[in-house]
Amino acid sequence: MSFCLPGAGPFRTKGNLYRGGIEMLQQQGVWDRVLAALPDDQHRTFFSAPFLAGSWYDLFPVLILDETAAVVRGVALRTHVLDTTKFQFGRDVNGLYRLLLRFTNARAMVERVTRLSGQYFDFGQATVGALEQHAGIITRRGVPTMLAAWFADASISYVKIAMLAAGAKEVRSSFTLSDEGVQRLTAVSTIHCQLNWT
């Protein structure tokens, strides 16, 4: 749950993230049910407003949205996050980030998607380390701890989908979380992700 009213959180994401998630639910015909199932009027008001692709919005409500949508759709949260991530990648590769996400190989895609994440979020820093022909490590610092597991699932799924689209046959991943301290009056964590691919 968010520690403040929706829209007032100190960690932000581009509206493109919310537009993609809502568009997928609209196409599936369940958006009105998801909106009605949100926990309170404050969240319904937040998600009823238009999201501009390039503007900044509070990130914390995304977890409430995904949890609610998963229940309405009758799927596990991780399944919903993966479905949303696949849909979002399809929008990105044909839209705002098409030049960044096309015409590359799986190894280069790791670096490109890591750079792209810096355009999606106004917090933390993502770096690629020990990048080899078929292995690499991504480290994402400054992620709000209460969203860290969701953030890891969503961002690693995005990287894997992008790598498969760039020609990888199989991508395996694992991640760990470590406490980092406090930023913007909020506990933050570091995500350490190991990738291996063929």
C-alpha cells in the first residue's frame, strides 16, 4: 500500500507506463471492473485522469493497480505483471523507443534496455557490469523497498522479452535484493540481477 495519497509519492515514472497497463486492460474489456475494484475513491480518481506519455507520475499506485487487475483477471500477480510487460514492450518497440529497441543483438539489448530504464523513472541508477558474450549483471540502485520485488519482476521481465526479440533463444535470470538506506524519506533497496542466455 502507498504511504501517501495517490499522486503525492516521491518516486515517479513516465505516464507511458500507466498508459500501457491501462490500454491492455481496456483491450481485454476489464478496465471498468478494475477501476471499480480499486480500494478507494482516491485511487479511482488518480487512474481516471488522463496520463501523458512523457509526463511524470507517482509510481506507488502501480502496485495497487496491478494487484487489483490480477484479482479481476483471475491470475497471479506475477502473471499479470508479465502480461503487462509484454504488452508494454510491444508499445515501446513500435512507438516512443522504437529506434532504441530495434536492430540490435541480445548482448547489446541488455545495455540499451538498462539505459531506457533511466528515461522511465526519476530515481535510482541502473548499471550493467561483467557483460560477457552470454552473461551479464544488472544492478539497479535506489528502488523503493516496498516496490522492490514488483520492480524486479517487471524490469527483469522487460529485459528478457527484449533479449528474446533481439535473437536470444533462452534467457535465464535470478535476482537478490539488498538494503541500501533511505532516500526521499523512504527505505530503498538495490536489485542485483544475473542474466544468462543462449
